[in-house]
Amino acid sequence: ATPIAVLVGTGRGAELGILITGPEALEAAERIDVVLIDKTGTLTEGRMTVGDVTAEGIDPDDLLLLAGAVEAASEHPIARAVVAASGSATPPDVDDFRSVAGRGVTGIVAGRTVAAGSVAFVESGAGLLPPTLREAVGRAEADGSSIVAVAVAGRPVGVVAVGDRIRSDARETVERLHRAGASVVLLTGDNAGAARSVATSLGIDDVVADVRPEGKLAEVRDRQDAGARVAMVGDGVNDAAALAAADLGIAMGGGTDAAKHASDITLTAGSPVAVAAAIELSRRTLGVIR
Ligand code: ADP
Ligand code: MG
């Protein structure tokens, strides 16, 4: 592309809420075959709210208080929902806080170890969930909720269902990407039930769920190895490796710095529809000159 065409493209991009790092990004966007797109915070608003709380051997309010305390230091949208539901203006202090991307968090609250995260994460540290909590997981998955399992002092004691709203323009995003000839794959660390329910309502036919950050990266690489030119769209620390490896990494403006640093394009308007606009823009800008 000529320098002038790229300048026009990037300038128009800024008007559309698309921050482009350089001409390579515009050229990569023109050739994309498949768009891998994160769910939580990207296709959904990432403003989650707590639904059903199931506690086993602990008072539900205490469960939320302890989980909210460890989640207070996490920047994950799920964490913000749990903190809000814990209803405590001054959450208890947490020692030895740890965060594992795409898995969950742990910390010591009032002398007890608290873990909050995916079922697999909590079970790996505290053993299998008892039947009442298993059933709560099944109900939450069936209604499309995300799930936070909680263990206290090495015992699984709770399941918190967390719901999110699909962004109003997510459907248009998928339609425009399809029209531009790109296939769309939902790629999420969330459970298969939550992933399916979002995919179905958006007309996305390919879903990869329950993947950790390395799994997102592997998905990008597998498709590149098969000859596809891959765009990845995400917002989280859990997306950073996949964003960096993709032919085109696209970060949500409202997301984490880790995602933005790993990406070629940032969507400043905070809407995934700009992904489609970016690909359309690149084709117009570069197509004119060739
Ligand atoms: P996505 O790929 O949709 O953005 P993530 O990979 O960030 O989702 O998270 C996958 C799953 O890991 C979540 O659905 C949740 O069960 C768990 N998880 C990750 N981070 C946290 C956290 N801070 N608190 C609770 N659960 C978490
Ligand atoms: Mg996300």
C-alpha cells in the first residue's frame, strides 16, 4: 500500500474508534480468514451480576464475604460481580493474594485459605465438589451462566452463578464478519453451557469452551498451521498470548493493559462491531490502491 492510503486508512480508523498500530495491521486485516473471539467482556458487556448462590456448610452471606475479599484484587469482570454482591464496603484484608489467568484467585482471609474460580481450578486444590454443589453447577450451566466455585480451608463450600448481558451490537458484528467472508469462532475459558447459549443467540457455529490461556494460544497456532490467517479479539490477561500470536490481535478498549499491549489494534469505542469495521476499512483502503 502507498503511505498515503495507509494514512487515510488509519485516520478514518481513528474516527471509527479503531486505533491501529501501523500499516502492517491494516494489511493483516485485509487478509483475515477466521476471527477467534473471546466471550466474557468482548461479546458480552462484562458487567456481570450474581444470580443463584449455593452454599454447603457455610452461611451464604459469609461465603460471599470471603469470596468477595479475595476477588477484590482481581480485575476480572466476574470478580467485580462477586465483590458487588458481597455487599461489604470494607472487605476483610487478604494475605498472599494470587491470581491465575483464566482460572481464578486465592488468598488468606482471617487465617483461612479461600479459593474462587472455575470448577476445575477449585477442584484441583480442594477436591471434588459434593453432589449439592455439582447440581448447582449443572443448573447454572443449563441456563447459560458463568460459574464461580469457592473453597474455604481446603474444602469446596459454594457455587455462585454469574450472568452477563450480550452486547447489543454483538449480533451485527457476527453478521458483518460473515458477510466479509470470515468465519467466526467463539473462544472462551468459560463453561460449555454459557458458551453455547451465547453462540446460539449470535449465529456463531463454532465454539471452543473451557480453554485456559495456553489453549487459546494453541487454537490460534493450530489454525495458522492449517493455513488460515487468524484474527483474535479479546480483553483479558487470559487472551494476551493468543492476541500476540494471531496474525491480527484486536483488544477491547475497556479491557486490560496486557491485552492492549499484545495487540495490533485497539477498539477504543468499546464495541466489537469495530472488528468488522476494521476489516471492511482495510479492504476499502488497500483495495483502492492495488
Ligand atoms: P473468557 O475466556 O470468557 O474471557 P476467562 O478465561 O477469563 O473467560 O475465565 C474462564 C473461567 O475461569 C471463568 O468462567 C471463571 O469460572 C474462572 N475465572 C477466571 N478468573 C476468575 C476470577 N477472578 N474469579 C472467579 N473465577 C474466575
Ligand atoms: Mg474476556
